[in-house]
Amino acid sequence: MLGPGKAELLERIRDCGSIAAAGRSMSMSYKRAWMLVEEMNNAFRNPLVDCTRGGTKGGGARLTAAGLEVLTNYRKLEEIMAEAGAARIGLIRSMLKDIPSGK
């Protein structure tokens, strides 16, 4: 229930304080961002994102303690996998064709 895109969405909600702004910064519709947040909140025992509705004072969103913990652990797991797989990644890269643009 968590992958690179959802982790990025959580980071952007943390940084922007808004699901709408986080979605916009990822070129994602508000509806799609909201749906992903709902999926994550429903998948975990505790919600990852706490939302307040808009209105005259405006709404917002923030990561809960569970959201921060899940995001931190996910990013750490990515680091561990990158370190453990560095040799294999290098082998795969060595098999790629050279691209003139360097990409």
C-alpha cells in the first residue's frame, strides 16, 4: 500500500500542508491525490494523513505521527535496498547501450 509515488505524495503533503498543493506539485489532480490518501489511510491501522476541511479559514493536511513513521521507515528501506543492490544495479547498468545524450 506504499510505493515511490505515495511516499512522494506524503512528503509533499508534509512540506505543503495541503493535499491539493501536494497533488499540483506532482501534476496530479486533487481527486487522484485525495484517493491515494484515502487508500493509505484505510490500509494502515492509524491514518497517515490528517485533513481539515476548507472554509473561510481554509483547510489543510498534515502527516500524523504514524504517517511520519511510515515515511521515515520507507525511505530508510529504500536506502538499505540501494546499498544492498548496488553491485547488481551496476551490472545491469553495464549492460545498457551508451546513449549520446548521457541519459
